[in-house]
Amino acid sequence: MKLFSFPQAMLEKAVARRLLTLEPAHRAWFVERWQQKPYKKAFIERKAMPLVTLVAKGKTWDDATFDGTLAEWDASFHDAEAAVLRPLVEGDGLLQLMQKNLPAERAQKLLQRLATRPASAPQNN
């Protein structure tokens, strides 16, 4: 996926700010990983930046382009990761101008995509 040229430092700052409002279990899980440089880099490059691209360009792309790009995005999300990223779709102050004209059905598709769980996640029975 061709990434939108959004400043990585601003995205990291938005994630760090979101950590303050996470519920304790999600915060503990995410902070432990966020402190590891390889995870942080992979999270920004493979999960957060593609999401920002889809939000920013999703309002001007045709349906086929949007759906195709969304289908190419091969990421799955832990509950804590989805909790961190959800405000980027729903209305974080950092991205409000980009989110402003995003069609509601596309925002819903992005939120459903964030609900994708890792295949390796243990099932709680």
C-alpha cells in the first residue's frame, strides 16, 4: 500500500496521548510492547500509517480503490491495538480535518477492519 506522507512523530505522539485513556488491561498490554523499538516501528508502519492513509485518501477515492486498498492491508489487531487506533477513525483532534469528509460507511468499514483479531490469539473458552 502506498503510504500517505503523514509525519510519523505526530502519529507517535497521538498514540502516546491515547495510552493515557486506555483501560488498565489494554494499557498494560500495549505499553509493554510500545516500549520495544521493533514493535513500535512495526505498529506505526504496518497498522497506524496505513490506517491514516485510508482515512486521508478514503474520502476522495472511488469505492473500488478504497475497498481494494483496504483488502490489501494485511494487518490483524489485538483488542488494545484497536482501542489505540479507533480514535483515529472516530475523531481524534490530530486528524479531525482529515476525518471531516470521510463517508460514514467507509469509517464503519475501517472500524470493522480494526475488529480483525490475530489468528494466533488464544481463544478464551
